Amino acid sequence: MRQLYRPLLSVITVSFLLLSTPIAQANPAPPIEVVASFSILANITKEVGGPLVNVASLVGPDADSHVFNPSPADAKSLARAQVVVINGLGFEGWIDRLVKSSGFKGALVVASNGVKPLDFKDETKSNAPEQKHSHKHDHKHNHAKDDHGAVDPHAWQDLKNGKIYAENIRAALVTVMPAARDEINARAHRYIAQIDALDQASRVRLAAVPEAQRRVISSHDAFGYFAQAYDVEFFAAQGWSTEREVSAADMAALIREIRKDQVRALFVENMSDPRLMQRISEETGVRIGGKLYSDALSAPGAGADTYLKMFSSNVNTILQALEP
Ligand SMILES: [Zn+2]
């Protein structure tokens, strides 16, 4: 019996090696082409897809998606893409026209699908802190919907939403590449666990700062989800979109409120003009506590070139500025 089986097994082993190994190496599935609307989504997509995806970002590092003008080259890259990932929630006001004009026929993924959107305060009114104070104790409840029904698009600033983004991207990639399901699922699982760990750690670290000190000012109103999730009060000099100009009256009201309240720090943003915050700092004597990453990652190697590094950098910057 033994002698009979041994050669048979060897033949099977050799055939297996000859057949399977070289074929698997000769024909690796080429990565699929993915276009993400902005740098944060591009990174989340790369984390989930790894070597299975080539990801391009329409709006680059340190750049402003609110006022982006797509070029003909952007339309061409969409036309070649198999998957396009956007934030949704009205963030990319320019995306519908671009998708239509490009002739894109692939899968369009709205990463924020399933996120509980935050309503914006009426953006035609001032963002002076006094208004927000009236919401201070109920900001876990719904704000009244404004006339336009606009919602805050900056959902990625709550890591719990980041998990939803990663899950939506995972599901879309599995649909497009069913053969790579196990690899994609494993990568997404690991990545979502990392997001979770950072979420917990950030919550604990920020909660250690006395509540009355957790009051800061940012340039534009991009930290509503962060404020809600991590219980830091943000006042914004500018409305939710960088497109809105700050009027002299807005500015005067904001400066009055900063003087009256004990706002601890001002922050510039990586994708907004810092001059507005510099002026407020000069007029109020409140120091600039550093740079927050709101709507874009940093350039590669500059310390906030992934979603998780960006988030850590923001938490570290806020904590440093709030320390007495
Ligand atoms: Zn923004």
C-alpha cells in the first residue's frame, strides 16, 4: 500500500506546483483605477484596497475642495476610472457636472452613506460664539434645520464616521473585485480596528481637559462632527464653506465674543488662508495654537499624510494649545 501511494502523491504534488504556482504569478489581477474626490478619501481607499487599487485624488493635499475647479484632465481620469469615491453630503458641489461630462460609467461610491448628518446652523447668520452658546447644552440634539436643509459635510472629523466611510469603500471594492474579497475584507477589518483604537484614545485624552477649557476657534466651520464626538467647543470665523466671505460685522462680533469668553486658542487650517486668524489673534491677544487639518491631508511626509495621522495631529495640536 505504502509503496503504491508514495509515487502517486509525488505526481500530484509536482502537478500542483507546476500548474498553480506559475499561473498565479504570471497573471496577477492588475490593480483597478479609482478616483477619489479629495485626499482624505483617497487615503482611506488606499488603506482598504492596498495593492489592488491605484488611487488618484482630484483635490490634492492642503487644497480646498469647496472651491475646486475640475480640469479637462480630471474628466479624463474619471473616464478611465472603474470606481469613483466621493464624500457626498453636498461637499463636492462640482462632482455631478464632472461625472456627467466625463462619461464615467463605473461604480460611484458615496462614502458618507449611512452617516447621521449634522444640520448646519443658518449660514446666512453670523457664527459668533453667542449663537453657539445657546446650543451649547443641546448640541447632542438636532439643530433646527435651516431654510436650505443644508447639512454639514465634514463627517470624517468624527472617527466613528470614518469607520462608516471605510466600510462603504470595502463593500464597493468587493463588488467590483469579488475574487479579491478575502484580501479586501481582511485589510478593511484591520484598518477599521485602527480607526476604533484612535477614536477611543482621542476621546480619553480630550476628556482629561477641563470642559471650560475646551473652547477653541477655527477658520471655517469644519469641526462640527469633531465638536460633537469629542466634546470640544469650536467657534468658526467663517461659515461651513470657505466660499463665504467674513463681513466686518461678523468679525467684530467674533472679536467681542472672544474677548468676553475665555477662548483658549485659535487655529489656522492647512487649506485656508491664515491671514484671517492672524488678524483675530492680533486684535484679541489670543495666540495661534497651531495648524489643524480640516478638509485635506498634508503633503506626503509632512506629518498628516494619512487620515489617521491627520486626526492624531489635530488631537495633539488641540491638547497642546489647551494645556495651561
Ligand atoms: Zn470645509
